[in-house]
Amino acid sequence: SPFVDAMKKRKSGTLVGIASVAGIRGLPGHGAYCASKSGVISYLESLRGELRTDEVRVVSILPGYIDTPLTQANRYSMPFLMPVAHF
């Protein structure tokens, strides 16, 4: 991609990807979501290895539950629920 190519060329930069803790631990009833986040995590891990020699860092952010209108509809426990204000 254009932004990765520019970072590789100048031998510096940080690529930040946001997935979810759900990509590590499957949640009942959310298989597609968990699988998609697991894919993001694996992609970032691959990029980390590919870009290491170009001195481009890759950071993976895996937040848990965020208090949004979507999660407010959940009827199950959401440990460590974080307010949007932290982002």
C-alpha cells in the first residue's frame, strides 16, 4: 500500500492496527466477529515480520468492550467495559 511503501522507503514509521481481544478469545454467538478480528491480528503479525528489516514498527491494539450504543444493547457481562472518552 502507498503508506507502507513510503515508510519502507524512508526506513521509519509506525503502522497501528486495531483489532479486539475477541480475536484471541472466541465469544459464543459472535463467531464471525471473532474470526475477523483474529484475521486482523494475524495480518498485523505478518506485517511485523515483513517490515522488521525496513525498520517500520507495527503495533497491534486489542481493546475489550467499549461503552457504545451497540454494546449497551448486550445482555451479558462485559468485563473491563471502557468508556469512549479513553479513546
